[in-house]
Amino acid sequence: MTQELAGKVAIVTGGASGIGRATVELFAAEGAKVVLADVNDAQGEALAAGLGSSVLYKRTDVSQREQVQALVDFAIERFDGLHIMFNNAGISGAQHARFMDDPLQDFDKVIGINLFGALVGTQCAARHMKDHGGGVILNNASIAGVLPGQALITYRASKAALIMISKSNAIDLAEYNIRVNVLAPGHIRTPLTSFAPPDASPEVAARVKQAVGAAFDVNQPLKRTGRPEDVAQVVLFMCSDRSAQITGTVLPVDGGITAGDPVNH
Ligand code: NAD
């Protein structure tokens, strides 16, 4: 490892699982001090404990402004600064095949976590970074925020809005040397992409997960479902000084899904 993030302090929300977890592990290996924020205490605490004193767990529901402010204050107090904010926590909400069947019962929750959570994270982090030489904010959206589809309407809306606001924030915060960028992952194999209903038996859930994973593999030009580690490498680049001239971009990490014609690729 190159210790590319030596001397940096980072917050990773949704850091107990999937893309966030892979990022916490990579950031720690690259020398960063990391505060891992999540609502899954068991997984968050276990991960932090296994990575040593440079990683701390802080329970944070990102949809609650005061908890996000407390998270930022915690990082600054414990690690004496904040240079990187990765707003990654997200949920898909209840899965419905078609819009007409969608009761939209998760609307407030999905928007509260995916959109409001990232915005408040940006705001609280930027207020500190502004007075301390700048920093990097990276928001995790999705190709679902770029591509329309029949299902997951609220999720798509949350990610599309996140892309728009992130780009606007990039323009607004540039004078403080704060870079703001957005990732748009495609199909990444994580617990979030297990589409079984919550009450499914473990056997059914496993079958659904396998079937969805197989479909993900073939429905993209690279024919390989992404791994959380694939995304974490891109997060590292976008949060390091190697991307110092990049702000206001939406970067797909999608195996080529958004590159072109989905039928003839
Ligand atoms: P995941 O379910 O593995 O991890 C998400 C984490 O967020 C979990 O640890 C969960 O406990 C945490 N979380 C949920 N609600 C929270 C809250 N209110 N406050 C703080 N933490 C909370 O999912 P993942 O696939 O790693 O997703 C991470 C991000 O990547 C999400 O924003 C998701 O929308 C985005 N994304 C994922 C994919 C994919 O295919 N997996 C594709 C595109 C975008």
C-alpha cells in the first residue's frame, strides 16, 4: 500500500456493509483515520474493532440532522480534522415491480436517507472544511439516478436529485477549495441488491439473490457484476489528491451499462 491517505481524516456513512465497508477497509489500509457511521451497530463496531485505533464507529442515522452534526463534531474532536466526507449510506426502499403497484410507503424514508442525509452530510462537513483549507465530498448516487425505469421510482428520484444538488454544490463550494463529486455505481453485489421480500425464507432469499446476480452479470457490457472493492478503488481516487482537478462530475462505475445501446451491446 502507498499510504495515499496518510494524514487525512475521513467519514464514511453506511460504512458497515457493502461499498461503505470496502471503502473503510481501503481508506484504513491507505493510512487514513476513519469514522465509520452506520445504524448497524453490531457490524459497525465489529469492523472498527478489527481495523485498530485509526477506525472509530459512531452510530449515526444520516436522516437526522443533529446526528450528522454530532458525527462531524466527533471526527473533528477525535482525529483533529476532517478532510474527506463520503456520503454513501443509502437504501432502496420496498421493491415493487411496477409503479402502479407501488404504495410509495417508503417515500419519506428513502428521500430522508439517500437525499437529505447526503445533503446534511455535505453541509456539516463543508462548514468545517471552508475554514480549514478545503476538502473533498463524494456522494454515492447510482445509475438509477440517470436511467429511467419502471420500478424503484423513489430511489431513482432520490439519486437524480442528489446528482443535481451535488453538481450545484461543486460550483458553490469551489471557492473554498472543496471538491464535490458523485459516483453512479451500476450493479454491485451487496446486501442492497438482494431483492427478496423481507419476509422471504432464507432459501428463497438465497435463490433470488443468485438469480438477480446472474441477471446483473449478463446485462452489462463487461459481463461481470461489480464488487464493492471495485467501487472502493474509485472512491479512493476521487477522494485523494490524484483527482485534485476534478469537481462537479458524475462518474459511472457500471461495467459499461450507461455507455450505450442496451439491446445491441
Ligand atoms: P448496503 O446495504 O450493503 O450498505 C448500506 C449501509 O447503509 C448499511 O450498512 C446500512 O446499515 C446503512 N444505512 C442504512 N440506513 C442508514 C441510515 N439511516 N443512516 C446511516 N446508515 C444507514 O448497500 P450498498 O450496496 O453498499 O449501498 C451503498 C450505497 O451505494 C447506497 O447509497 C446505494 O444506493 C449505492 N448504490 C449501490 C448499488 C449496488 O448495486 N449495490 C448501485 C448503485 C448505488
